[in-house]
Amino acid sequence: MSYRLGFIGAGKMVNHIVKGLLKDPDMQDDIIVTGRNQQKLEKFNDGKGIKVSTDYRLLSECDIIINGVSSDQTLHVFNEVKSHTREDAIHISIAAGVSIDEMETILSQHKVVRNMPNIAVSVQEGVMVMAANAHISEEDKRILDEIFTRIAAVAWVEESLMKYVPSLTGSSPTYTFLMIEAMADKAVSAGFPRQQAYMLAAQAVVGAGKLVLETESHPAVLKDQITTSGGSTIQGVMELENNGFRKSVIQAMEAINNANKK
């Protein structure tokens, strides 16, 4: 069974989600993107071939509504479109700074989900962490899992944990990009071509993550498999420790947590 998805807003994260979903050709007819600016919608739709419109009444055709506007506009937009949505529709916000309680001030009797995706949904390797209100059933969760596991690993959590999600999955690709860039810069200084250096560094990171997921081993166990006694790798690890590598990551996450109060 197919489900129709209605997006509100044509911003960056909506673009990442739609790009990921459209890697499945069967999804093309199930996606509608709405917004206020027809020119922006047409630019968003370049190469996608989906339905875009400034008419929010089209959302009445949708089973799932994904509000992709900024945090300061989310509630206003929910209020504007709710009369054009079905009573049984699932309403999702991907705004980091909007709580379920706030959404329920507008959608008190509706199914509401708070969703934090990350950028890698565009290549179907993302993460989506979700929290639900009391109106979301186990069947609703199954439907959302069916849709979004095409593009992400999906986790359902209590809403009290959502304020920590940006630092764990939303912003964390940025830390990884910095590490890949640093690794590649060092490789380039040794004589590797730039693009080859990026490819090798990025694949090393992908492989490390896949090992953790597929073996379900503790990261420290995998680390110990590489760091032989007196070897070069342990020297690199010690240098990272001396320069506060883990502490820096934890402090970066804490800074992001402090900036996300809800």
C-alpha cells in the first residue's frame, strides 16, 4: 500500500529527504511539495518530476504531512494548513526547536510526530530520530518506519531525549566532514591527488561505521584489533588523546545541546 506525503516548504532538509525517497521511482507519484513561492518550488522540482504547488488544499490528498519550515514559522504554518488536512493525517515537524506540546497547541486532537533527520537521508544512509504524541498508534509507527527506513536508520525515543539528538545525529556529520578534510589534507601534503585523498578518507570512515553496525562490537574492541603493541597506530591514538580528541567531541556535542533547549 502506498501513502501520500505532503511536504510544506522547499528548504534544504526537505530537499535531502525528497532526493532520498526519489531513489525509489515508485515514490514519485506519492510526493507533493507545497510552499508560498512558486519560483522557489519550481527550482526545487528541477530534475525531480514531482507535484509542487502553492495551494495548501492539495494537502487534503496526503496521509502524512511533513512541515519543513524554520522553527519560528512551524506553528504558524501548521495553523495555516490544518484546515486543509485530513483528521487522520499524521503531522510531522522536522524543526529542531519545536516541541510536541507546542505542536499540540495547534493540533490538539491530531497525530503528531517530532522528527530529526540528518543530511545523509539524501543518499539513503541517514538517521531519523522520532518522538510521538499519544495519538500515534503502533500501526502509525509501522507505516512511518516502512516509508523512512528507505532512506535512514529510524529510532523512536521519548521526547525528553530529542533535545540531545542534534548533537548525536543531526550535527555530527559535520564533525566527520572536518575529520575527512583533515585526513585528506595530510594525504595531499604527502603527494596524494586531492579527490583520491577525499575518496580514501571518506571510505575509511564509512567502513569503520559499517564494522560497528554489522559486528555489533564495542568500538573499543575494534580499536584494539588495530592497535598492536608498540605499533604506529597506538602512537596516533596517544597523540589524539594528548590533544583531547574525545574531550573535544564531547564538548562540541554539549555546546550543541546547550543551544537546543527543547
